[in-house]
Amino acid sequence: MDNQRSPLILLTQRFEMASLLFLFMTCVVTQSAATWTYTVTWPQGKVTSYTYPRTSHGDCLYDRRRDVLTCMRNHGYWSVVNTWTYDPELIVYVSVRCLAPHSYPSPLTFRPPPHSFTYVTPACLCKNNDHAFSVESTTRRGPITENYFRCQLEELSPVMFEGLEQLEVLDLSHNLLEHLERHGFHSLSALKVLSLHNNPLRRLPEGLTCSLNSLEVLDISHLQLVTFPGHVFGCDGNSSDVSVLRWLDVGRAHISNVPAGSFWYLGNLQFLNMSDNLVRSLPPHPFLGAFSLQAIDLSRNLLSSLPEEFCEGIPQLNELLLTDNMFESVELTKLEACGNLTRLDLSSNMMAEMKGPPVSLPLLRELNLAHNQLHALDGALIGPECGLRVLDLSHNNLHRLEDSVFDNMINLVNLSMAGNSLKEETFDLTRVFQNLTRLEVLNASGNLLTSLNESDCAGLTSLKVLDLSHNRIASVSFGTDTPLSQVTHLNLSGNMLTSLTPDVIVHLASLKVVDLSDTLLHHVAELHVPQALLTLDLSRNSLRSVPVFRGASGLRVLRLSRNSITTLMQLNELQGLQELDLSHNTLSHIHPDAFTALSNLRVLEVAHNRLALNDSHGGQVFAGMQKLEVLNLSHNRLTDVQSLFLPGSFAALLELDVSHNAIGQITTRLNQWNHTMHLQHVNLESCKLREVSADAFGDLIYLRTVSLQNNLLTRVPLFRDHVGVTYRLQGNPITCSCHVAWLKENVVRVLGQEIPTRHYSINFCRVVPRGYFHPIRLVDRRDFLCRTETACPDNCTCYSQREAGDAEEVFCTGSLTSVPALLPQTARVISLEDNDLGEVVAIGESSSQPLAVEELYLNSSRVRWIAEDAFTNLSRLHTLSLSNNHLTELPAALFSSLSSLTSLSLNNNELESLPEGLFSERVTLERLDLSHNFLEVLEPSTVQELRALESLHEVRLSSNPWQCGCANSDMYHWVTENVTRVVDYEDMVCADRQGQPMVILGPSLFDCEGVDDGLSFAEVVGIIAGAVAGVALLVALYRFRSVVAAILYTRLGVQGVRPSSQRAPLGLLYDVSVLYDHSDRKCRWWVERVLLPRLTSSKWRLRVHIPRAGETRAAGGSVVESAVYSVRQSASCLVLASKYFGAHHHTVTCFHQALNQEHTRPCSLVLVTWGELTKQTLECGVRQFLGRRQHLPITAPFFWDRLLYLLPAPPRPVSGRRHSLISACRFRSLSDVTSEPETTTTKVDQPTLSEVSEHL
């Protein structure tokens, strides 16, 4: 039977296997489908995307010259390097953006799975061969995390992109690149997108894009250019390098100058962004050569005029953006040569007038002149053959319009004149709008119009949207033959309409939206509305009642908020209403049948009113509202929420807000009739709730959130509901009682299901009985207490971790004159503070066995005397507080029975001395407070007892009248030795020194005068210790004699410590020759910026020479012979051995020459090791130096002293021509001596080699 499996079990197992296989396949497909996308946005919202499968080698750059791999994320070193080295044809995109806001390149379509962690980083992750694991080590035991260091991309190697012939997108934005090589990208023949956005580049190399024959998109915005980089595209007339660039962004690049001919090589350019620069003027024919240009963005520059030939050479231009410049006037006729122009934006300039005759731009569709300083428009703007459809004149200072201003705009569809100063007296509305028969949108808001006459709109037969808000219109009417019969949206808000006639809008048959808010309306008894009306806004008026609506069966939204409505009667003829807003009124009564006709209502807002709805008929108001989804009753006068839930109500309710009502308590289930099944969000915030039943939200199977913040709840029940409900309980005075101890668990079981306690959002709770508030998640589990009367003494309050359990904490405060004789055996904490005890005798002596007390508080109880056996029965005590009493002395054996004592507080008493042996057995004591007493002297025996307390880490001794002298010598030395333990040592003062801080007084003040005839034991030990120290000092001086000699020589100028052989012999050109690997950039920087200035300073004045591979030949010899000759002419040779020193042939040859000179004539050879070295890669001679430890690490102590000591001292300066010649040779290579410079800015006599030899 055991070996047979039922068909149900087999079916279940097969289903689980299929589920796991499906999940695995889903994960693989999701991962394989991850893509990387670079998005380019064109004018008018057109988007071009370059999308590729996401790869690790696409997130990295590999510099083979420096062996550095720079990645956006932590990719495997070898997997990326192998692809870059052996399979570069697989790399089709590269994106490394070290300073980008996020670690993932942007823009992206790839998003990590929900369980992954996306971090924000200001740097890339770099690796080299030293940080990487071998392939074998990574496969033997699974993946191993490689080491890395954070870095920034600061330079590009000239050969970094060689071999990447298939690369199409290169995104190097958000880095620290300061320089680019001219031919750095010459091998990227397939490159389509290049982004250098946001780098500190000040100049781009000439002909940078010449070899990029496929480049379509170039982003060089956010750079630090001054001149437009037209030289980047010049290719010396090579016809094979014609640029196919179509999209160019040089915005926010600090450009102030655009040279003529900058666009000569950009014949295929279609979009140019030069916004956010500092361009003040453009040259004649500024865009000549870019004959395919279609859109130009020159917004946010400093342009004040356009050249006459602006449009020459760009016949296809259809979009020109000049917003936010400094134009004071514009002659649009200059743009007539741009015959294909469809959009022109001149907004946010300083134009006060439009000059010139009407412009002839037949294809112009959109003209934006908003946010200027236009006062008047005199005459037509556009020529007769105009197809303009959108004109924006808003936010100027227009107060006058010529009658013919719109005569040639018969195709105009959208006209905005908002935010001006137009009045009926300053222009003829009828004449101005006469020819605008196709106008659909008219915005005249924010003007000074006082009336609206139908005759003024006679020509606007196609108008659909009319905005006349925020004018001064006092009356309005529309007749049966109104020309505005096609208007669908009418906005009259913010005017001065105090009343409306019933048929004011009924003749606007097509009207769908009417806004009459904030119009000073105070009485509208009846209002007839057209059948097509969907939204009516009457908010922010002074209406006292809801108007009677006629013909409003199709109305969907009615807004009556912020009026003065007090009573709501029946709302008839609103059968189609779906949203009703009555908030911020003074509603105190709603007729029971008020909403009977609103069977389709979905949203009802009645917040901020005076509704009670607490009687038995209160819930009848919402009966029958079967489709209501959102009900807001916040800020009313409700005292009961259960009465709202009646049979047949709230069947579809999703959100209920009854916050800010004085509900007080919820004792029964809200859904007791089981009709409100779909409720998801309940807001009971600030309802003065003191009690909420555990069953209050039962049977609400779709419930998601319950807001109970800022109430008066002291106890949180474990609500009986389903998994997934979040209870927000912040701002309640919740007590950390045993009733809420379940909150310390991670999961609790309710009705057979596990509920995570993290769904109960509680910040703080009140910890009893102290009454302080603490984060509930940080409260100790034992501090969740309830009051209990079990074995509790009289005049005391007891607490337990279980309701009616044994007393665990006892608090007796306020009225006791003696310690209670019978204390609970189970008490863990006893507090007897704030009493009048006087004397304390044996505590718990009436108990048959020792008490389990761990903490005892007798502070502030006026205790004057304590018996020696007071704590005999408290062997488990670890915390004792006797502070703020009147104790003058303590028995020596008071704490002898407290073997577990860790904290003792004796502060704020009247103790004058401490008996010997008080702390002799307190090996567990950790905290001791003796501050604020009358202690003058701490006896040596007491100090010795404190020394023995190894666990003591916090002592307080301040605010005592200490005597600073011989009597406190032991205490002073112990305090100075334990300043980390004595936390208030800086506040310890000397009473006999006018309150001077003890820390500023020297130890001599505490030395004891008078010495016995014989030597004491301490003195004998001191003499022996001194002798041993002297011998050790002599041994150290001998062991480190070279270091000591170097310090004496360099810092004190003692010449006798150096042998005579270390003085540079006469007859040589140089004192020191420095040999190092010139390809090591960091080492070269250290030599030039640190080493040379130190050796040639005014104190040492060494003649330093650096043999270079590029020196000219000396005396007809080769380059190597020239360098060797320089080494021969040096008194010493300083060698900097770095990691790749052995690979530098020129430097190794000079090193061997110096090594031979050391054996043939007096010549010192100093080897300095730089960085981490691998002996197997070093040259043989260097390895011998390292083996004999005859080298000086750059990190060695006293490095400069030892280096200058090893180098020869320069010869004494001589007078006359000889000294001047030697000084002139300093810092000069052999080529400088044998050849004169071709050009010099200052004429200086250069000595020849023969002159040097003659005078030496």
C-alpha cells in the first residue's frame, strides 16, 4: 500500500512539476528578453529608439593599455575582457555613465525584477587582473564575488575602440572626460549614435566625426564649450567622409560664438538643438550648408535680432523656436525666405511691437507670441495667403486691437488672448472676429470685459470652446438664434454674475460643460439646462439652496461645493447624475428622499458640513444607492457609524471616509447585514475613538486599508479579518500593555490563518508605569504589562505580563513611611521612589526565601540610614538606585550579598567618605554614580578596589568638593588613566583651588612631599625600569642609527654624521639622475609635482636630471648612449622601481650603467620602491637590491629624511662664470646643452657643452 500512489497524488505532483517548469521557463524568457534602449526624441514628439539585447560587455569599457575594466555594475572580469579582446564584433552598444543618477543606463526599457535591488551610485566599478579570479576558480565552486574599486571615467585610451567595427551606439554621458583624441573613434565605421552629454569637455578635436560615416545622432550637450564646434565635422574636403548626421544636440554647452560656415559639412542635418546657451548674435548665413535642416531650437539664449540672411540655405526649415531670448521687436518679413516654416515660437521675449508689413508665410500653422510686452496690434500680422491655425497672444499687455488684425486668418482654429487688458471700448469685437468663421477655441480669460453680447460673436459660427473666465462680466444671455449654438464648453468662472435667468444656457444646444464657479451667485431658484449638458460647476458661490434643474436628466457631474446650502431636499430630474459634490457647505439636514432619484450616483462628497445622521432615520438617506462607490462624510457631526449601514445600502461602496467626526466607539460589525461586500478603504482618522471591536471589520472580504490615526485608542485589538488588511494606527496613545504584546511577534494566527503584524502600523506606545513613549518595535517584551492585584501590597500598584497574573513589577510611591513587609516573591522590579522612608532595614526579611528582585529603586525617598543587612535577601539584584536621598555614610558590608550587581546609583546624597571594602567584592559592577555628594578624598584602598573592577565602564564623580593634593594622588592618577570610563572627568573641579577643573592641573600638584631615608619599593622599581629603558634606548639608537643620522642631517644640519664619500665630486654635470617608468602616469605626476620641487628647493639645491627616451643624440651617439652619458655625468642615481619598470628598455639600460658606476667610482645608487611589486616581473638587478633589503619604500617612515641622507650633498657654490654655468645646466637634459632652442620669448645666453667642460 505504501508503494502505491493514488491518482490524485500523482496528478498533484505532475501539476507541481509543470508549475515549476513553467516558472523556470518564464524566468529564462524574461531574462533573455531584457533589452537596452537608447531613445532619441525629435520635434513634435517623434521618437527613434535603438534597441539591443542587454549584455555585460555593453555595460563596460576595457582599457587594454592600462588593464582597467570600467563597468556600470559588478560584471565578471574575464567574461567581459575576453569579449573585448577576442570577440569585439559581438559588441553593438556600449553605455558607461559613471555619474548618472542611477546605476542603470538611461533611457532604458529594461527594468530589474521586483525582488532585485536598484541602487543609486555616483561612480563606476573598476577591476583589473589583480582583482579578478581565474576561470577555473570561478567554476569549481560556483560564482565568486570579485573585488573592485570605485572609479570615474576620466580618459579614453587611443586604442580603446579598435576592433569594434560593429558598434552602433556609444553612450559616454555623465562622466569626467576632459580630453578626446582626434582619431579615438576612427575605427567605429558602423557607429550610429554618439553621446558625450554632461562631461567637462572644453574643446573637441578637429575632424572628430570624419571617419564616422554612419553617425546619425550626436549629443554634445551639457559641455563647457565656448564656440560652436564646427571644426568637428570638417574633413579636409574628402568626399568619402560626407556626414550623414541627422540629429545634433549642443544645448546647455556654454556656447557664446557661432563662427561662419559652422554647418558647411552638415548637409544631412535635420534637427539642431542649441537651446540654453549664451549666443548673442548669429553670423550672416548662419546655417549655410545644412540644406536638410527641418527644426532649430534656439530657445533660452541672448539673441536680440536675426540676420537678414537667416533663412538662406535652409529651404526645408519648418520649425523655429526662439522662446525666452531678448527680442524687443521682430520683423517677421526676415523669415519669408523660410517658405516651409510651419511653427514659429517667439514667446517669453521682450517684444513691445511688431514691425514691418504682414509676413507672407503660406505654410505657417502655429505662431506663439505669448508672454511678451505687446501693447497693441495695428494692422494685419499675416499676409493674405495664410494657413495659420493656432495663434497665442496670451499674457501680454494688449489693450487695443486693430479691426483688421485677424482679416487674413480665415483658417484660424485656436486663438488665445488670455491675460491681457482688453475692454469693449478699445476694440470692436464684432469687426475683429468677423472673418474667424472656422475658429473653434477662443480664450479671452483674464481681461477687462464687462458684458457678453451675442452680436459680438456673430462671425464665430464654428466656435466650440469659449473661455471668458476672470473678467468683469455682470450679465449674460443667449437667445434662440444665438450664433454660439455649436459651443460645447463655456467657462464664465470668476466673473460678477450675481443671478441667472432660468433659461440663460438652455439655447446652447450643444453645451456639454459649463463652469459658473466663483461668480458671486447668491440666488438661483430654477435653471433650465440643455439635454447635452454633462458637467455643471456652481461651486464657490453664495447659494443657500440647490436650484431646481429642468431637463437635466443627462447631467453627469454637479458641483455645489463651498456655498451656503443648509438643507437638501429632493433632487428630481437628475436620474443620470454620477458625481455630486456638496462639500464645504452648512448642511445640517438632508431629506430622507433626497437621493431617491439618484440611482446612478457613484461619488458623493458631503464633507465639511454639519450633518449628524445619528437617529434611526439617518441611514435611510443613503438607502437605494446601489451604485455608490465613494462616500465622503468627513468633518461632520456624526457620533455613530453603524447606523449608516442598513439593508439594501452601499452594495457597491468601495471607499468610505467618516474621518474627523466624534464617533467615539465602534462596538459591532459595520457589515452586520452582509450587504457591503466590496468596501476596500475605510477612513476613521481623528474620530475620538476609544474603543474598536475586534469584529468591527469582519466579513469585508475586499478590505485593504483602515485608517485609525490620531484617535484615543489605548489598546489595539487583534482584528478578526482576512490576510492583507493594513491598519494605520499612528498618533494614538496606545499603552504597551500585555493585551498588545502580540505585536512583538512576526506572525499571529487569526481564524486559522497567519496574519503578519507588520500590517499594524504603530509608531510609539506608552510604556507603563513610567508613562514614557517609546517606539513599539523597540520595547522589551517584558515591558508589555497589565495591572494585577495578585499578592499586591497595600498602597502599591502591581503589574504582570499576563492579565491577573503574578506580580512582576511593584510600584509603591507617594505615601509610604517604611518598606512593605510582604513583597511578592515573583516581583522582578520594585520601585519605592518618592516616599518618606527615613530608615531602611532588611528588605524581604519576612519572606521564607530570597526575593527574585532584579531592579530596586529607592531614589527620592528621603532615606537617611540603611541597615547593613538591608539587601541580604536580594541576591539576584543587578540594578540598585539610592540617588536623591540624605545618606551621609554607608556600611562597609552593605553590598556584600549582591553578587550580581551591575548598576549602582549613589548620586545626589550627602556622602562625605566611602568605607574600605565597599566595592571589594563587586566584580560585576558596570556603572557607578557618585556625583553630587560631599566627597573630598577617595582613599587609596577605595581606588584600589575600583582598579580591580575590570567590568566597570561608566563612572561619574563630578560635583564633589575634591581636594587636589597628595591625599587624592591615587584617585587623580586612576582618573587620568581611565578617562574613557570616568565620563564626567572634565567636570571634576578642585574645591581648594577656587573650582578649577582638575584636568588642567598638572600631576605635580598631587605629588606627595617628604622622602624616607631608605628607598621605597616603588622607587627601586622605578630605578630598575629607568635602567632597562636606557639600555633599550641605546639598542634602538644602534638598530636605527641610519634613521637617526638622517634626521640629524636633514633637520638639525649636522654634517658629521655623513661619510665624506657622500659629497658630490667636482667635475660632474648633475647631482642626481632620476630613473623611472615614464608610462606610469601616477609615478610621473609624483616625480614632477612632489620629488623635483623637494630636491631643488632653496635648502638643498640639487642638480637633478631625468634621462628621457626622446632626448637628441649627444656627440653623435644614439639615444641610449645619450642617456647613458647623462647617467655617467651624475654623482648619484635615484631609481623608482614600479610594477612595469622592467618592461622599459631605456630605463633598465640607465639602471645598469648606474649599477656599474657604483662599483667603478664613488657613485651612490638609491632604489625607491613604488606601489606593489611582483618580484618575478622585476629586473634581476632590482631583485638583488630587494633581496638584500637595500631599498627604500615610498611609504617608509621618515622617507624624505632618509632619501636626502642617501643622496650626495651638492658641492659648495663657486663664484664667477663657473657657478652660473652649473646653475644654468640645472634641470637641463643633454640635448638642452648641445642645442639652442629655435624660438624663445626671452633672450638668454645658453652655455655649450664645450663651455661646460672647459669651466668644469
